[in-house]
Amino acid sequence: MIVCKLAEILNKKSWSIYRLRKESGVSYPTLLGLYHNRSRMYRADVLDKLCGALRCQVSDLLNWSATTRKKVVGRTGS
């Protein structure tokens, strides 16, 4: 599972989401999704803007974790 570390980076820099919004030009809802690690898609243009504003690499923002997700058991039609 890919984990976004935006909250950690902002805390280290003592930045707010509002400041990142102003510096990067990324929309507030997009930043909230990344901050709370709810995003499942990471657009290249968004990552580029964030890395430019935060002066970091994509590998600083995203991390792969071997944590297994719970499988959703679906109903089978009979």
C-alpha cells in the first residue's frame, strides 16, 4: 500500500495546509485527501507542484508499506 507522508512533512516544516495551498496552487480538497492519507490516485502534476513548493522529492512524499489491507468479502450470486 502506498502511504502519503504529507502530514509529517508539513509538521516538520511547521507549515499549514493553507500555506501549502498558497505556495503550490494545489486545491484544498486535494491537499486534505493527501494530508489524511485518503487518496488512492496520485497525479503527476500534483506531485510536481507539491515537490516544488516543499523542495523535496516524490520519494519524500510517498512511501510503500507492506501492510496488508483487509480483503472485502463480496457476496456471490447464485
